[in-house]
Amino acid sequence: MTLQQLNYVVKIAETKSMNKAAKELYVTQSALSSTIKSLEDELGTEIFIRTNRGMVLTTDGEKLLSYARQIVKMTDMITEKFHKNETKRHFGVSTQHYSFVVDAFVMLAKELEINSYDLSVDETKTAEIIENVKNLRSELGILYLDEFNRKPLTKTFKENGLEFEPLYDCPVYVFIGTNHPLSHKKKITFEELAPYPCLAFDQRENNAFYFSEEVLSTEQYPRKIRANDRATMIELMIGLDGYTLGSGILVNELTDTQFVAIPFDTDDVMTIGYIHRKDMPLSDLAQRYLEILNTYINR
């Protein structure tokens, strides 16, 4: 087994196409197929199956991919450590829908004085954040814990070889438009919110309370609307006087006069932090990103 073979497995799994993978790897499709067949013969198992949905991993293939990503990632980190000017830099972060996380990512990209890098930021569902970090699609995952989700999510992290590191403990805020009937309040109660729709990011098949991006997800909300992205959430806040509960950190397009964050009348606290692979050290880019993120939060 060679590092090249493992690189090929990772690329085919990402593209789900032998043809696309061959083009991105700058090899012929026949050479790529031959290399994978050789690896399958060596391991005595099938790695991929051709379907009408493209190249699909077998059960053994999924297990191999998990190890392959770790080995490829560790190789990249070693190269990065000792040959910083000769290799492409890699870093990825998955996050719940936090604009300050994206802003910190932008700041990281702007300060990179190198000619070659491969960065990724993925605003996505909680379960996918965990899966992305587990499978090394992302090095870091940004999410929150509170008294309602801490125990089940901590258990999930442990089962997937992940560790949660806290960044910021903050009170709960109500996030609403400046023209909302409650925008003049110094503090907002749960009863005052009852006439207005509660907005939540849809977690699809993982809509259990502990996967929710919004705090106090176990409460009974008379009116609730689920959305899939931040732009839609903003439109619902403006058009329907909707609200959501969160950290109250406002940046970018949210720092103008359209929105406000007002303290919610509760003693609950949310801890924003990051998850990472417990068995792997953080890369230089990941460490720098966390420094920027901490500066951003403190500011």
C-alpha cells in the first residue's frame, strides 16, 4: 500500500467519479482504475462500486477512507511543518450558521502570504459538522453546547473520536429586526415572543433537540418556521417579524441598522466552541484561525 493509492481513494470518494478524479489527479482513467484494482487485490476486498450515482464506497471502503484521510492529512501536516514554502496549505472549518466564524475565515485568507492554498468553509447542519470533522473534511467544527445538549453531544463526540474545546460563554439573546414591535425592549421574555414565529435552522433527519442550532430547543413554541440558510432566515425576520435565539454576536451585513440583539430573560448560558480530532494535532493554519476567532469574539 502506498500514499499515492490512499490519495487516489480520497479523491475518488470526494468526486464520486473515476473520470473526474483522474482529471484532478492528472492521471489517465485507466491508470487510476488499475491502481485502485491493485489496492483492492492487496487488501482482498472491494473498495468502490459503480452505480448510476457514480462511484460508491463499500462498507470496507468507508473504513479505509477514514484511515486514508488521516494518513493523507498527517502527511500534509508534516510537509507543511518542514517545507512551508514548497507545498499547498490546507485548512477547512465546518460551522453552524455563525457569520463571525465566516468573518474570521475571511481574515485568515487575507493574511496568507503564500501562492498556493486550499481552504474551505462549510455552513451546515450540526450532524454534518460532526461527520466532516470525524472524516477530516474539516479540521475544525464550530458549534455550541448548553445544559440541554451538552450530555448527548459530548457522548457523540466521544464516540467519534472528537474533543470539544470551549471558546466563549455567553448569555442568550433574541435576534430580531430593528422594526420589530419588541425592538425597543431592554430585555425580552418568552411570553412576549409568543405572538411571533420562532425561526430555526432545519436539521432535516436530525431534528432532535440536541442537534438544534438554537438554544432552548426543548421549549414549546406556538409558531415555528424552519429554514435552510442564513439569507432565508434574514428575509423571514424582516418579512414576518420572526426571531431566533443565539449568542447576539452581530457582524458583517448584520451590523447595520436592520437587526438588533436583545437580552433574553433567562439564566441559560451557551458555550460556543470547536471540535477537532482528538488523535491529531492542529495544523498551523487551524491554530492561527483560532487566534483570529478568539480576537474576533473578544472584540
